Amino acid sequence: MAERPDVEELTIEECSSENGVIIIATINRPEKLNALNIDVKEAVKSLCAWAQESDEVLVVVFRGASPLPPPEGKRQKPHSFVAGADVSEFVGKDSVAIRPEFEDNVWEAVWKLRKPTIALIDGYALGGGSELALSCDIRIATNRSMFGTPEINLGLIPGGGGTQRLTWLVGYGKAMEMVMGGEMIDGKEAHRIGLVNHIVEPDELMNKGMEIANNLSSKSPLTIQIAKQAIRAALDNPITDGILLEHNMFVDLFDTKDKEIGVNAFMERGKPEWTGE
């Protein structure tokens, strides 16, 4: 069984919910604006493998560490979810060296996690950080957040799924503008175009995230995973094929214990006690 990662760059908190555990994973490199280096990416991949195998883990929440108090006479660093990949690790690398990192990458590990994921964004979400947020199912941002895909300024394009997931979320035209222009947008604009689900004040971010996480954790974990799979099918299939997949998933759920539990609880006006089966 995969092990829970134990590294300084990724702190993991387990919060008890009614039916299991909500994981809060904090990217912990505030001195580097929580940029994704190799160690962080490997730790997040390990976290996803462990969370998927754990029957206790119901929801995974990602956030960035808050800035540290500045040295005397120095300005405090800005708030950041993840300010991108650690560009220093790109220096001198060619396609042969970089390809393995992107064939087995952190963004796909988060995207493929069958359990619900939430990104809590406070401050910069740029490049690989924006892509980490895009890999999550639900995004909540503060009104001081900034989003962008500035890879074009390095002579690159987004490489962690950004061109694809951004286009699905905000549309062809806006994705073209953001990727080719490399400019940032603020949280208000991100909310307007559908890049984030909610925009809140900074001191409301965790409460809003946990409100949604607790709601998701109260549902049947089996049905939640099937629902996520069905919604994802809309990205990969024409609508006719997607609807057929949905029909089949719906029908198959009639053979589960949780369907019977949920229906009986509704009829009896009680609270379902899910088994995940």
C-alpha cells in the first residue's frame, strides 16, 4: 500500500469529518512562493496514491503556505497558492531530460485521483500552480488572488494540462488570450469567466473550503467517485456517448448497497449510513 508522504515541503493535516477524513495538504515553500520543485511534486504524487488507497480519506484539499514574517527592514513576500514550477530546475535541461518529469507528472496525479479535490487559492496561482488548481475539481479563491499562464515569457507553453483544462473551463478565446499573452487576471475576473467556483475574503477561505469538503464527505464515497467519473466523461466523449455512459452508471448503481441505504433513508426521513459499497 502507498505510504503517506512525510516531507517538510508538503505538510498534511487530517481533519475528521462525520464519515471519515478530510486531508488538507499545504505546499510549504513560502520563501519560494510555494513553487513546485521536484520534492514537492513527488510528495503530492505520493499523497494522491496514498489518499486513493485509504478508505478513510474522503476529500483532499490543497493550499499554499502563508508568507513567513519578514526579516527586520525587509518587505513581506506576497501570498501565494503556488507561483509556478521552480524555474531554476529547467536551466540547462533538454527534451530528453525533462520528458520523464512530464510523462509521470503531479498534475495528472491530482487529476486522476478519484476522490474529490479542492484548491484553496490565496494569492498567486501561476504557471504550474494555476495548472495544479485546474487539476482539482473545485477552486475557491480570495479576492487578492492572481491567475496566469506566463510560460510564454520563458519561451514555453503550459505543460501540465493548462492549455486543455483552461480551454474547457473558460473557452477558446479567453484561453488563447491568457496562454499567448502571458498576462495575469485577478480573482474577480477568474470568477467571472468560470475559472474559480467561489471568490471570498481571505479570512473566509478555509471556512468556505471546509464547508464544501464536509458536504462532499457526507455523501456515499462510492457514488461520489462514480459521479466524478460521469462528469469527466463529458470532457472525453461526444454528448450521445456520454449520456449512454451516464445511463449505464446510473443503472449499475442500483446494484449497490448505498443506493438501497440512500433510498430507504429518504423514504423514512432518516440519515443514510453509507457503507461505500
